[in-house]
Amino acid sequence: MTEDTRARGDASSRGSLTIPVAADAADAKLVPGTEVYAALDLGTNNCRLLIACPTEDGFRVVDSFSRIVRLGEGISTTGCISDAAIERTIAALSVCRDKIRSRKARRLRLIATEACRAASNAEGFRDRVAAETGIRLEVINRETEAALAVIGCSPLIDPQGRGAILFDIGGGSTELVRIERDPADRDATPRIKAWMSIPLGVVTLAEHFGGRDVTPQCYAAMIDEVARHVGPFAAEHACELTGMHLLGTSGTVTTLAGIHLNLHRYDRRRVDGIWMSDEEITASIARLLRMSYQERAANQCISVERADLVLAGCAILDAIRQGFPLPRLRVADRGLREGMLVEMMREDGALSASR
């Protein structure tokens, strides 16, 4: 992607208060004299913050925060961010501000995605956020969102493979990216060959079709709706898939991994980087479809906050699997925040371009 289409800008324009890539081991050696970095991702469903310091082989996370705020709740029908969603989000962003200040982070990127791209009152919302929290949000376009997901997740591409079909299932949009290595140089950094974004995510799909009580017919209808958007991209870019695998970053795939592993409580260390076969994905989705809403809400890998959204995410995944029938999926509990951190650290020379 070219520099101008990625909307990079300088540090001040990106938002401020006016593994190896995701290395988080406590004994990782910090790079002396470097900044503390903070990356905030305000999505349609979640508000996430990651604060990290560069190390000799990546970065070490020193603080983090994640809260479901459902900023995009109702936007698909009203076109506006609701007052309740604004209050929830400002409360979460206030926590983020306090963490950024307490860790003395100076190098920041603070982004917002689909909800702030779509809502008619997004500018007023961002002005209020700035006034009440001091956080100035940068609204990124879909191409930048896809590029950051690639940077954050590319360390999980099979080093022996040709590449991956990366997907990021969000609350209000879903991005798909075909990433490949140069077949003549398998040690080369994987490159983006094609990408697309659709205006459907777990929140928008669940609001349209319903997410609490999902019948087989309703689930099939969700898949068909997503497939209409994915189909043209798959028709053009699902050829020659030998040596490729799926690479997924979203609450949907991490939840599926937790279900597959029978975790009593979600554990990122066991989920990030796990491989799932096509058969294991199918079995995990079938297990979720058999659960009632109450059973999903009681499951510690799903919780009441995701219980009405997870099947919409599974439908999106199934539509992607139809378009790109690959035998393996690698699960990434990482994404935009890690991508932002890596990009900033590379720009500052605190992290080499090969990381």
C-alpha cells in the first residue's frame, strides 16, 4: 500500500492527549532510552488499549484495557450513535486516558473505525470525547484498518507456507486480505496482494437478523447475506490456494478457540496462535448453535456481553470459509493495536522493519 492511501500522517495528527512482535514476557530486555507507546482501538463493539515498550526482539506490554461498549448499537437503523453508547464509551475512554497518563506514554495512536465512519453524529461525538477525556480520535479508513491488521497478525503466518487469507471480523465491518510471500524468496516479508472490506460485522448482522434466538434458517440467511458481499472477492482471489491458510483476528475466532479447547475461562496464552482444522471449526460452531442464549451467556469464553453476537460472527466466518475453502485456520488474539505499536516503533527506529 502506498504511503498516502494508508493515511499515516505525523504523530500529532494521529491523536494525542491535546510477537516476537507481541513480546510480553516480563524478562524481555527493554530498548534503553525509548518512548512508552500507546495504541487505542475504538471499534463498533469494543474499546481496547495496549501500552508497550520496545524490546530487543519486539515489545513488552506494560498495561492494557478492553471493554465492550457497543458504540455502534443501533446505527444500522438510526444512523446515529445513541446517547447511551456515548456515555458507555466516554467512561471507557476515561479509563484509557488515566492509564496512558499513569504510564507516561508519549507516543500515541488513538483510532476509531466503522461506527465513527458511518454515524451522522460522529464528529460531535469525537468533539465531546476530546472535551471530556482529552483524547482526540483519528478515524481511519477501511484500507488502513486492513493494513494495520496485517502488520499486527503477520508474525502468525505459517513460515513454511505461501501465505494466508487474513480476516478481521469487527462489530460494524469485516476486512479480508490476501497476503503472500514471493515464491522465489520464502524468507521475504509477506505482502498484501488484494483486500476488501464489507459493511457487515457482528453488531450490524445481529441487529438485522437477531442474535439471541438463532434458528438454523436464520443462521443460513446470515451466511447468505455475507456471502453476497464476499462472493465477488472470492471469485477473483480464491484461486491457487495451495500453501495458504486462514488467519483470523476477532472475538469470534478467539471464542471458537476457547470453545474448542474447553476452557473454563478464556486464556489468551492458550488461544493466540492456535491452529484449528476445518473439521474442528465446524464442530465448534455446531456446538455454539446447539446452545441456548442463556447457555452462551453463562459460558466464560463468551459471556453475556457477546452471547447475542457470537453466532453472527460464526455466520461471517462460515461465509468466508465458503469463499476460501482452506483446511486450516490460525487464531490471532492480536490485531490493530499491535499493528499500530509496530508501525510507530518502526518509524522511530525502535523496531526493525523485519519484526
